[in-house]
Amino acid sequence: MDETDRGILRLLASDARMSVAVMARRLGLARSTLQARLERLETTGVIAGYTLRLGEGARANRIRASVLLTIEPRAQAGVLGRLRAIDAVERIHTTSGRVDLLLEVAADTTSALDAVLDRIGGIDGVKGSESLIHLSTKLDRAL
């Protein structure tokens, strides 16, 4: 991936609905060249799809938290299965370091968030958790 590819990704991150003609003009590329690069980025898996990215207006009134989980050895598959069944769990990341998983969760109220955290903590194989409640977003960069 070169700087032109990164430029394409930056433009798509800012506006995934931008036309190929507009992107080509902004990057100084021929439309056919840009189309070929987009197809290559898609087939190689760099671009997995085009989706809606909700802004703060849609996230308003949602309480968000990052949850750091430590799990029992060899329990990850079972824990992941149970976590995927919890709608409030939006993302799950494996990590290196003192914790095994980092979760991104969201709920409508503090009591709903508390119930989700209790449910996560009660999963067989979870040794410990630490929750970090998000207060405000200072930077939200797509790339």
C-alpha cells in the first residue's frame, strides 16, 4: 500500500459516498486508475466494505465504556462466544500485556451498563475485569 492508496482510504473515511470522479480529481488520478486501485484494495481485503459510520448525534445519550478482561487460560473461545451474544458489546479486541481482551460496550442508562458489566463478569472463564467509562470524545479518527 502506497501513499496514493492511503489517500484513497482517507477520502473514503471522510465520505464513503464520494464518487469515483470526485476522488480521482482530488487525488490527481485518472478515473480508470482510481477504479482499478479501489478494486485491488477490495480484492486484497484492505477495504472490507462500505458502511455507515454514526456520528455523535446518534451516539448521544448512550453511555460507553471500555472493559479490560483477564480470562482463564484456554477459555477464550467460550468467553468470546458468550460475549458475542451480548448486544451491548460492540467490539472485542485481543490484546498483549496484562489483559487478554478489550471490549467496547454501550448502554442507554447507567443501570443498564451496570447490568451488562455484571453479566460480563459472570461469564465462566472471566478472571477479572476493569471498566473505564467514556466521558467525552476528544478525537475520533477513522484511519
